[in-house]
Amino acid sequence: MIKAVIFDWGGVLIDNPADGLRHFCAKKLGVESDTFTKEYSKYEPDFQIGVLSEEELWKKICADLGIIPKGMLWLNAVRSTFTLKKEIVEMIKELRLNHYKIGFLSNTELPAREYFFEQCWDTLFDALVFSCVEGTLKPEKKIYQIALEKLEVQPEEAIFIDDKKSYIDGAKSIGMKGIVFLNPEQVKKELICLGVKLA
């Protein structure tokens, strides 16, 4: 029996923000988006597990690019890019009405987490798992296990929804069920097929 549904952030709760974030930062730094992306990708994993602070991130990127740091950019980049999908919010409300536990699981950075709480999105969820807090990333098994522990459910009692197949495969590797997100209607159909009640 399914007791919990866990949602990814970027690409599920919001449109995939990667391009928007990188374009915003590249513009502020005065470089091409591809140039910024190449440099940022070297440091992204450490930024997302909280090993690298935002200040350190910009020092490294700007040193690589040979430019002067422009201050903390990530939070403003997030504010300009992230918009919650109303259809997913309604889906979460339906699931809660049917007494399912709702989890949040994301590879993300501390400034993005700050924005998450600014928007009071935490009120939608019973458990929150941010890679930057937990020090582990999808698709590592540990991050899914943390989510299950916080929700107090067994792997077979939980469904994870993400737009990346490799992250769904990570969830399945510990016994969870998974749905690769394409659109809200497709997810609803697949949830129902897995025995989940919706309104």
C-alpha cells in the first residue's frame, strides 16, 4: 500500500530552472551562458551538497574566468526563475486530502533553499530533503533513505516523482516506486495505476 508521494523540485514542482539560472548569472558576470555553464559545472556538485559556500563558488568561477566577483547572485537568480506549478500544488492538496504523506527531495543549493522558505512552500510537505543540508545527492541511495526515514515509511510504500530517469532509477534501487515526470496529467494517470487515490 502506498503511504507517501515524494516530489522533486526543478522540472516537477517548477519548470526546469537550469537554463534560466545560468543565463541570469552569465548576464550578471558579463560572459556567454555556455562559458558560465562550463565553469559552473565543475563546482555544482560541491555547491549542491553544501561543501562549497556561495562566496567560495563565485571566487573560484570568477578566478577561472579572470573577472572580478559581482557578489552573491544565486538567490536573485532563483527569485527571477522559480515559479511553482499550480497543477502540482492542486495534486499535492488532493493527495493530502486522501491522507498520503507528502515529501520533497531535491538536489539544490543553500540560497535556493532560502527562497523555498521565503515562499512558505514548506507548508505543502510533511518532510523536506535538501541535498545541500544532507550532504548527499541523487541518485545516491543515502538521500532516498533519508526521505523515507523522515516520512516514516518503507521503500515499497513510497513513490518518487522526478523528471530525470537516472534519479528515478536511484529510488527504485532501494525498492521505491518511481514516475518519470512528463506532465501533470501523465503523473496523475501513473499514480492511479499504482493504486493512489486522487479526489
